[in-house]
Amino acid sequence: MITRKAKFVVAFACALVLATIPRGVAASPSSTIYSFGTTTPIDGGVPKGSLTYVNGLVFGRTTTTLTAPTPGGPPSGSYGVIFHFDPTNVASSYSIDHVFTDNSDDGADPRHDAMTPFKNLLYGTTLEGGANNSGIIFSIGQDGTGYQVLMSFAKCSGDESHSCFVVVNDLLYGMTAHGGDNDQGVIFSFNPAGPTPTPTATPACTPANYQALDAFLCSPPEGAEPHGRLTLDPDGTTLYGMTREGGSMGYGVVFKVDTSGNHYTVLHNFMGGHDDGATSDHGYVVQSGHHLYGMTTNGGHHNDGVIFQLNIDDQTFDVLHRFGETNNDGKHPYGSLLLVGDKLYGTTQTGGDNDLGTVFVINIDRHSYQRLYSFGGQANQDGAKPIDNVIYVNGWLYGMTTEGGAYNLGTIFQVCPNSRCSPTPVPRPSSTPSQ
């Protein structure tokens, strides 16, 4: 029997107390539009991913399930939920669509990235659960119904997927952080139209509709342990990605590979120090023309992380911003960038006015870096410590924090991307040098 990884379900101390606190939007200047833990008897908590906007609804996932001691709670051993809401009326529309149950028939602990919309469904992964406790691939309707487990990962073919997918010719392409021939992770393709395997006592290592295209190596020049999503070049055949470890210095790499899993090439080895990044946690690259843009959690002058640009033709690497070089700047970004026009938006886990994280914007030409928001934490009914990226919906940025909010279980937030919105604060440049 497979031994489950130890997890804990968070229980509410008193359902009555929670029921008396409204689900309202916190007053300005808080960014919070929803505090996890508000909905009873079941809610999610501690989200470690980003949101998906489709057909007027926003979907997300959490890593824990919160239950009040009332009848009708989720089954014992629930580890995360799928939820959705209408951004025009969060309080009345927030709804739980699925509660993960962490057994051989379901996944547990969905992390990082956003679910992938494709043909009226949303596709995602979990880090744990499934037949081998290596995670699963699942789908759910874009109306929040019809949840289905499509495949269980296995150590032999890919273990622990931290991200979701890019769609190429009706196939879902993704990565796992571990498993495969060298236990350093794999790049894979999955055909969602293929038959869902019938559960058996000894499930096949590699279902017919799943293919491990490339296994990361242990040798230093290669990358290892990817935590992010793949990015598809406009040519339709080249995939770009980052790894968390490996490379010449052990800080990870940026790579490219074709959709057949061939011609794997390291484009950049992260070197750390003042002029380079180090360790990409959960991130992926975005592309504009002949350049890739991304972030690393560490590296830069104070080792607080960087925003970088990489030329895919001549592999010229350039640091656009070093976090932590000015007072109250953000530090340690754990997510990815959002490209809107010529602007890049993102979050940092720490730094800012309260050292609880920030939302920022920077032009792709490196100019006009600004902090859009500094999180205030539970004391201010605000979120704290976001670890993934934001999405852009109807002129606003939406995302989630892992902590803060009314119950310190994380929040859904809304932040203005420019100076023309209300009630969030106007952008502020970070111009005062730090010591």
C-alpha cells in the first residue's frame, strides 16, 4: 500500500463566528476581494497558484480544504479545492466546484500556475494523490461541473507536476519536477481525447495517450527539476522552459526543445551574482518577438531576485531589474510574468512597505518599473506573500496570496494596473537606494 505524504486539514474553530463575518470586500486601501475561510461549511485555503478567466468566470485552486464542524463537511482527508467566482460580484458568486480527496481515485495539493482552458474544459494537475501518490491530470467543465480524473502520474514516467499545460495540435504539453529515467523530471505530452484508463490494482506506468518526450539528466550542463509551464514559440514547434536546478552552477537553466522532444538545447545557465539570476521557483518565460522574459527568485545584487530578458537568436542575457536595490522594493519573486502590450506585470513574495510582498509593473524596454501595490497582511484585512502571477481581466489585475486576509489563510486580490483606478493606491516608483 502506498504511504501518503503527511498533510493536515485545517478546521475552523467555530462555524458560528465565521458565519457572522461578512464576505465583503475590505475597505481601501486593501486589495482583498475575498478572504479564504469565509464560506462555510467548506472553503479552500492557502492557494499556491494563479487564476484562470474563461467565459466571464474566474477559476482557481487551493492547497488545503477548510471544514467547519457541521454536518455536510467534506470527506476525511481533503486536500484542496477548485472554486470559481464572477469578478463583477465576488461575494454572491463564489462557489466550490470540487473538493480533492487525496486517495487513489483523486488528486491532492494542486500547486502553481493556472488551469488550462481547452475545448470547453479546464485541465490541471496535482502534486500528490492518484493511484501512485505522484499526482494526477484532471479536467473540469468551464461551468464548474463534470470533474474527472484523466490520468495518474507514476515515478517511472513523471512525478509531481507543479504546473499545467500549453496546447499544441490538440495535445497538452507539460513537465514534472521528478520521475522519469533519471528522477529529475520529464517533458511530456498528453492526448486528452484518448481513453481514460480503467483503474486497476497495478496501473500502467505510461498510458497510451501519455508520452514522456524528454527526461532531464543529472549531469551538470543539463537543467533539472522544472517547476514551471512550457511556452510555445509562434513557429508552433519550439517549446521554451526553465528548470529550478541543474546547469553549470546548479541554479537552473533556460532551455528550448521541439514538440517531438528532440533538439533539447540550453539557452542560458543561471550564474547568480549581481548580473544574473538564480533559481526559478514555479516560473515560466513569456515571449515577445525574439526575446524571452522571466524572473528568478534569487540572484541580483542583494540576491533578492531579478527580471531578465533573453535573446533567443544570439542568447544574449540582460537583467532588466534587480529586486531589493531600493527601499521597500519587492523581493524574491516566486511566480511568472504577465505580458500585456509592452508591459510586464508580476508579484514578489516579500518586500514592499510591510515586507509581505508586492505587485509591480515594468516596460519590456526596462523603463518605468513601479510598485503598484504593497500587501498589508491580516492586520489590515489584506493579503500577504503571493507566490504566483496575476491575470488581467476587464482592466484590473487579479491574483491570490498564500497568507493574510480575515483568517490568515490567503486572499483573492484585485489591483489597479495603472493610476486611473480606484480604490487601490496609485503606482509608486521605487527610487530610494537601500543600504
